[in-house]
Amino acid sequence: MKKSLSLILGLSLCALCVGTSFSQAAATQTVNLAVNSVQKIAITGGVITLTISNGTAGNNTLTPVSDATSTYSITHNSATPLRITANLDAALAAGYQLQIALAPGALMGTSAGTVDISNALAASAVAVVTGIPKGADAGRTITYTFNANASAGILTSTAKTVTLTLTN
């Protein structure tokens, strides 16, 4: 009995020592979190060259040329659906036409199809994709088509800047 009492007393003393040696302290900190509006659009594909060099005898409309090697990607977190507009840095002369078509991903907006941007400047940019919900879409095809009339004459190589804008 004496041994049992000594053992219980010893174990109690050990538990008390262990309890005190593992005493803890706590501290708290407030962390404020926020996500701002994010609207990003990017184009890949480099410089595009569209050269018309064919036509049909008796037809003023020359054979159009197209390129679908560029892509675009978007990310946005706006509660309001956004759209993509397109414009040129300077209008094309009469008889020349540049068209663009953007292919949105599934459930990532509605394409306007092939749109003429020949005279669309920054102030008159045209919608090419509408109703884009928040989220992200990558690697979507951009198709450019260049048309010309024979009566417009020869057009020496002319660089035009196409701007795509993700906007509300």
C-alpha cells in the first residue's frame, strides 16, 4: 500500500511537472483580405501578314486572304458580364476591308462572328464578343480576313495596329 501510494504520488508529481512544462501562450492578429477588380486580355501570335495576289477575271472583288494563327486569352472577376471590342489605329482607304472574328470558349460569351473593323477607330470600336461572365479563357482563335477591290488599286505594305479591349 505504501508502495502504491508512493507510485501514485510520484506519477501525480510527474503529471504536474509535465503540465507546467507544456504551458502555452497565444496571440491573435487580424488579417484584412480583399480582391480588386481584375480585367486582363492578351494576344499571342506576333506580326500577321495578309497579302492579296489573286482574283477572278471580270470580278472587281479580289480573292480574300485569311489568317487564324493568333490567339487571345482573358481573365476577369467583374460581377457584370464584359465584352471585347476591336479597333484600328487608322482607318483603311475605300476599297480595302479588314475583318476580325474571335472564337470564345464554351460559356465564355457570344461571338459577333466576322466583323468589319476597316473604319473602327478607338472612339468607334466594335463589339466582337459580348456577355463574357467572370472567369478565364485561354488560347482562343482570332481570325483576320483581308478583302480588296481591284478598283482600289495596289496597296503597298501598310502596318495597322489592331486593339482588342476587355470592357463593360
